[in-house]
Amino acid sequence: MGTNKRFLSIEKQRLHMYEELLTDIGLTKSEVAVYFALLELGESTTGPIIKKAGIASGKAYLILDKLILKGLVSYIIKNGIKYYQVKSPERLLDYMKEKENEFKKKEEELAKVVSALKARYESIKYKPIAEIYEGVGGFKTLLEFKLKELKKGDCINIMGVPRIALEKFEPYLMNWNRRRIKLGIKLRIIYNHDCVEFGKKREKMKLTEVRYMKRNLETPTWIDIFKDYVDMKNVHGNPICFLVKDQLIAESYRNYFEFIWKNSNE
């Protein structure tokens, strides 16, 4: 008895695996149930198929018609009654190849659509935008965005980094800087005067220039300028970050950064 139970369990697992595979190639669960029912029944009318597959009688003809269209089931008429039977299981391979060809055609069509959509996207890409990022997750999302947006040779100008930001995020920031350098992105950063111990680490890094704010110019807000973007971060308590994309705003902040850079301590 134990052997029979183990055998049935193995068969059930195998059947479930077959069902998953057939649904993966595009058959519905009802179509799979009818297909397997016909495999066991052989040539059959709808009554035994409905009972064996466990489907609603009202759906039987619809499911069988779909399987016929897919080339997996055929029928003959005897004395005015339809008898259904499955075609050779090898037909499943043909069906999958047909689906692959259809998918390839759709992929080619989608590529054309994507090209048109990309042109549209590029046309609006440089319109001003403003976004808010909240929490530690938002803070990190914004920094990761910079690495995706910038390319080798680009530069990030940063000013007003407060000590609390470094105390909170130093391990992540060091890792971020290593990845930035690997991508060839430059960094000029002006720390608040009490961040020298952190700045000394950055001074040893490639593609990195470090200076320090004079005490009377310090700010609790951390500002980054890169490309046409400006972002402002307040990391006291729960971080909140504001990102603005506007060429004129970015240029204004870049000029301000250059003034502070020239008047900061090396």
C-alpha cells in the first residue's frame, strides 16, 4: 500500500510539472486539463471529456475549439456525433515554435514602436522636472540615479555636506564613491569645516577634489549640481531630498558653487 501511495505521489508531481510546462508555452489550465483527459481517454465525445477534465459543460466546446485551432486536437464525425482525439504529442513542439515565431514578429514590431516612443521621450526629456525623495531609501535612490545618469568624464559638484550625513551614511557613501570612480565620474566636494576626518579619506581617492567651507558659510543642507540637475538633501532626522532639472537653475547653482569653491579652504 505504501509503495502505491509513493507511486501516486510521484505521478502527481510529474503531472503538475507537465501542466506548468504547457501553461508556460501558452495553454490555459482548462486547455491542459482537456488535453490530458483526451490523452487518457483516446477518442471520445464531450461527456467523458467534461467528467475527466473536471470542466464546466458550457465551456467544453469552446476549449476544444481552441485546442483544434492550435493544432493539438482533431475530431471525426460518426453518425452525426463528434469524436475528439489528441494529435501526436510532437505537435506540442511545433506549437511552441509557432509561438516563438509569433513572439519574434511581435518583438520586431515592438522595437519599431520603442524607437518611435524613444524619439518622443527624448523630445520632452529636457523639460523642467521636480521630484521629492523621502527616507533612507529615497536618499539612496537619488544617489544611485546619479551613477546611472552620468557617464565617464562628467562631474558632480557638491557643497555643504554636514557631519551628520557622513556619520549616518559613511559605509554606503564610501561604496558609492568606489563605484563612481570605477565609472570615471569626477567629484568636487566642499565639506563643512568639522568634516576634515571624512574629507581626508576622499582626498586620497582618484577623480576627487576636496575643500572645506569657512565656518561663516556653512549650511545644514547638502547641495549637488550635475548636468542640468540640482538636488538638495536634508538628512537631519528622516532624510528628505528635492531634485530639480532645469538648465538655468543648474547653471545658477554651478556659478554659486564656483564662488564658494574659490573661497573655501583646501
